Amino acid sequence: MRSSPAQAFASLTIAGVDEPIAIAGGATGPATLSRTMTKAEVIQGERIVLMPLRIEDAEEMVAALGDESLHRFTGGRPATAVELRERYAKLVRGSPDKTHTWLNWIIRMVDAGGAVGTMQATLIGEAADIAWVVGVRWQSRGFATEAARCVASWLVSKGVRTLRANIHPGHEASERVASRAGLTVTEGWVDGERVWARTNCRAAQ
Ligand SMILES: CC(C)(COP(=O)(O)OP(=O)(O)OC[C@H]1O[C@@H](n2cnc3c(N)ncnc32)[C@H](O)[C@@H]1OP(=O)(O)O)[C@@H](O)C(=O)NCCC(=O)NCCS
């Protein structure tokens, strides 16, 4: 059940990556967390850092995510600078549905500072739907895995109890990322994609 910006950009986005996603369409608990937790924070990893997405990141991301092959499993096509700026402006404004919170980050290398991809979480109550993308030239270096682990830990530390991702069957790299972040495949399907989930999450004491 996608939010309205998704429909607006459906033909050019990576579904569940470029636009906010909501897999199950409902909260797993009281919808308090997604109402109170409204801002992405800086999340520090070892080799990467997740920086809250800004509208001015659009120009850099057009080049970083400009490959058709990134859309192989998810559909759409690379966005132009104008399209991406417009999309990021919507993401920064946040969900018009106040029971949903959109959190978006740029994944940056700690050493070089350059952007390698994006990470997204849509909070619905105490559940978070997460999605990731890493530009082709930085793939297979473990960046998506590290970013997914970082965002999962951060979300759980904030009180998120369920993590979910919808992944096209046969998208091995994304399945590996989900698995490394502690998600397992479920019986659920959304829009032809398998739902992966980690339930009953608890922050480390
Ligand atoms: C999915 C994606 C983010 C992975 O990014 P990445 O930075 O290359 O991922 P990692 O380097 O952390 O690798 C994750 C795992 O996938 C494996 N992998 C990487 N590329 C692979 C490929 N083409 N085929 C199979 N496995 C692959 C890695 O070996 C690694 O496995 P391991 O943990 O057993 O070593 C990236 O391919 C991508 O952005 N794809 C397009 C967008 C997309 O489909 N996003 C998913 C939406 S949910």
C-alpha cells in the first residue's frame, strides 16, 4: 500500500527505494513511534556513514545512481536532476499521512565522503519498512550490508519492533543484505515481491 508520492513517480523510481514504501499497510503496535520519531539522524558505521537526505544531494545522486541496471529488479529508470530534486523535496517534506514517517539517508564513505547510495525507512507504528540502493561502481564491497545493519540497529534502538523489506525473488544481492541485517524470508508477498522480516526486535541492553 504505497503513499501518494510513489504513484506520482511510479514510472521512474526504484520501487521501495526511491519512494516511500509501506509493505503491510498497518502498524504492529500502537502508532505512537511513527508519530513521535520524525527525523532521520546521522548513523555512524565503520566504513560508511548514513547522513539524513537533503534536497541538495540530488545533483550528486543523479550521477551516483545513473545506471539502468539498478532498475533491473525494481522497475523504473534513472531520474534526471530535476526529477530527483523534486522527489527529494517531497521526501524531505515528509509523509502527508501522519501515521507514517519517512526517513531517508544518503550512504557516504567515511574516508572519501562521497555518496555511494541511499537507505530508506518508512515507519508505521512500531514497524519499519526498509530499502537500499548502492551505485554500480561501489557494489560488492559490503556497503549495503553495513548500511542495512546500521539502520536496523538504529531503528531498534529507537523502539522499532518489526523490520521488513520487500525483495524481488531471485535478487540474490538484496536477499543477502536482508539476511545479513537479520531479516528472514516470510510467506508474504507484496506487488510480486517477497516480504522479508525480523520480528520482536529488542534493543541491546
Ligand atoms: C542490492 C544492492 C543494494 C546490494 O548492494 P552492495 O553494496 O553490492 O551489497 P553488498 O556488497 O553488501 O553485498 C551483499 C551480498 O550480496 C552479494 N552480491 C553482491 N552482488 C551480487 C550479485 N550480483 N549477485 C549475487 N550476489 C551478489 C555479496 O557477495 C554479498 O554477499 P555476502 O554477504 O555473502 O558476502 C545493490 O545491488 C543495488 O543497489 N541494487 C539495485 C537496487 C535494488 O534492487 N535495491 C533493493 C531494493 S530492496
